[in-house]
Amino acid sequence: MALRGQFLIFCVLVLLVFESRSAYGSSRGWLGRAGDATAAQEIGICASSVIIHGYKCQEIDVTTKDGYILNLQRIPEGRAAGGGQIKRPPVLIQHGVLVDGLTWLLNPPEQNLPLILADHGFDEFWNWSWDELVAYDLPAVFDHVYEQTGQKIHYVGHSLGTLIALASFSEGLQVDKLKSAALLSPIAYLSYMRTALGVIAAKSFVGEITTLLGLAEFNPKGKPVADFLKSLCTNPVVNCYDLLTSLTGRNCCLNSSTVDLFLRNEPQSTSTKNMVHLAQTVRDGVIAKFNYGRPDYNLMHYGEFRPPIYNISNIPHDLPLFVSYGGNDALADVRDVENLLDSFKFHDGDKLGVQFIKSYGHADFIMGINAKDIVYNQVVAFFKRQN
């Protein structure tokens, strides 16, 4: 069996230059009290960042149809739940690219979304080339959560976690098990992405370069990729001494200690093919399946000379969607999000909620010190309206 990535709370995420697959929940205090980021790898995210705050947490492995083992974390109830057999609505939380589920847990319990949802009576699940995430990972996790709870699922995605959800829903996948979805800092179209490192990496054919080097794993901490990234850092517009800003653009509302914890744990590995696909999404300006670079290869995989397009307007018009985006987001630029929102122009008016936060950048949605008051309370209220 292969190990593709990490899911959390039945979940998923990754957030670097583009965004990847995996997790749900964030908490600042656990890293500071538990030691360092390696603690989560050694003893598990539940023990290192959830249980220490007084919450129950379960580590779960789910195997996809293509043989990958996904690690999920489940937080079945809040601290004050008191046990019992209450049926709690399940929530699946997915992170972005080049990060893992820990990014949701970098703030204290009262400021991170997974534990806030648990305290509000939800049963949470976390959840990682992104076509495979659409075709295999998301279905495997949805099936597991649905089988365990017998209830339709609320979904939270950030960054890449929104892209794979939109692609999946557009093809009619998961919608029979889905109650509603909250898309935070959504990326779908990336034509106006303006993070310094992201733009240069995409233009440098980052994925194709590493493929030529024979690397299946894109590991930012490994020497070949690290050397390549160092070469990008020589560009005068890239300030690698401020790595988070170079990756995500400027953020308004991060605590410096949270950023330190983030940089101690991230970036994580992803597949080289995933980076190639994301670079294609930036350069081609469409939401399409992976382009194999040759018409005959595409024909072999898809029966077409060009990769098929994910048609976002095919998402059911009565599916409850909450979209929250920021005016200062350099990855999910306002113009790209507005292009995405245009795909929902025929969506049922009472099923679409849109929130614009002028001051917010990309990372503020998962690590912002005021995200609870500005974003998470809105997510909780939206979910509760669907129950």
C-alpha cells in the first residue's frame, strides 16, 4: 500500500505555493506546549494537538480504491458534550497543498475551526496530483464518514481543499452525501495569482523541472527541490526570509508566534504530478484534468486529445454553498473568485452565501486571530441553518 497524504477529523489539506490536500482544525497552543512539529508525526495529531486540550480524538486509516492509505482524525464531540448517543452532524475539513492538518490547529482551541465546530455540536472529519484527490481520496473519506454516521456531511475546504471539492461536485460526486459546503479562500481559477514565489514557480515549470529530475515526490525539505527553490529565491521580487508572505501574499491578522509554529511544521511534501497540475491550472487559466503534454497520451487517458474541463456550473443549483474570500488574498485573487462566482449565477438565491472580507489574505482564513468572530461564526451559523 502507498501512503498519499493525511486527512483529519475525517479531514484534509496543504497550503504552499498553490494548495494541497488534507486536514482540518488548528490550534496554536499544542505545538508550544507539546514541543515541536515532529511531535505530531511521532505520536499523532490527536495526541499532540487535540486531546491535550480536553477533547476526544480518534486516529483513523482509510484506504482508497487505488491503494493509498489516508490518515484521518475524528473529533466526535466538544469538551462540554457530556457523552451520550446524540447524533451530531458530521463535518469534513480539508486543508490545502504543501501543508497538513496541523495548520488548522495552530491557534488556541477557542480560535481554531475544528474545535469550535466540536464545541458547537458537530462531529468532525478531516481529509490529499489533484485529479486523484477528486477521483479517489474525497470519495473514500466521504464514504467512511457517511457509513460511520449515517448522515449527510458538511464540508469545509480551504485553498486546494476548495478546488478538489468544486471539481468533485461538478461531476456529481459526493453530492448525494453532502449537506452543505463552506469554501474558504477558494481557488479554482488562478489567472490573477500574484504571490511572488507562486508566480515564478509556475512560470518556471516547477513540476516539469522536477519530473525531469525523476522525482515522484515534491519534497521542499529534500535537497533537489530545496536547491531549486533556493534558485527561485535569488529573484529580487522574492523574499525567502519572509517565506509565508512569499507563498501566500500578505496577511492582516496573524500572530507572530503562530507563524513561527507554521514554519516549523510546513511546508510538507506533495507529489510532483500534483505540482505539475497546479502549474498547468495557473498557466492555462482553466479548471481541467491533468494534461499529459501529448495529444496521444491524453487520448489514451481520456479518449480526447485535450484534457476534459471541470464544468463548475454543473454543481447542483440547490446545493447550499458558503463562499468566503478576502480582498488582500494573493492566491485567491478577487478577480479569480469573481470569475468562480459567475459560475453560480443560476444558483438558488437562498442556497448561496457569499462573504467578502476586504482586509483578509490567504492564511488569515486558517490562522487569523480574529477568524472565529469574522469567519467561523458565519460558517457555524450557515451549517446550522441547513440542519
